[in-house]
Amino acid sequence: MTQAEILEMRSAWNIPAKIDKNMRFISEDVQECLILISTLGTKYNLPTPIVNSLICLFSTLVENQDFYKTGRTMEKLSITQKTIEELNLFLQEG
């Protein structure tokens, strides 16, 4: 689904013009979890179409919000150079 299609649906369904970006799901789950899952999927060639769709949906619903800029990414965690094996070990042992 494209951003234009989402905007059209938003208008047709009378979704409020402003969505509170401080809502817990948006401020925590989208920015902190979904963005990380998406960037991990991209790095390790794992498809994440549903996650990417949710990010696109909420990026459209929350005005002037680019979750890929504000969210938790691999770059922000300094783990972009790790192989999947190194990342697995890091997650298990710290």
C-alpha cells in the first residue's frame, strides 16, 4: 500500500487529522521496536513486509514524523558491522 493510498483511506474513513505521536504504541513500539526489526531485516536480507507496512501506516498517520530518522536503528545501536552470528552471540551473552 502506498502512502497516497493510505492518505486517501484516511480521508474516506474520517480518521482524525492529528494522531497523538506520544501514544505508547507509537512512541515506543513503532520507534523502538519496529524500526529496529525493519533495519535488521534489511541488513540480513530478511523480508519484513508487515513491519514495513505498519511503519508506513503510522508515518502517514502521524504528521511530520519520519520514524526511520527518529527510531532505534542498527546505526544508532552501533551494530551495523556485526554478522548475524556475532549479533546472535551479542544478544545471548551481552
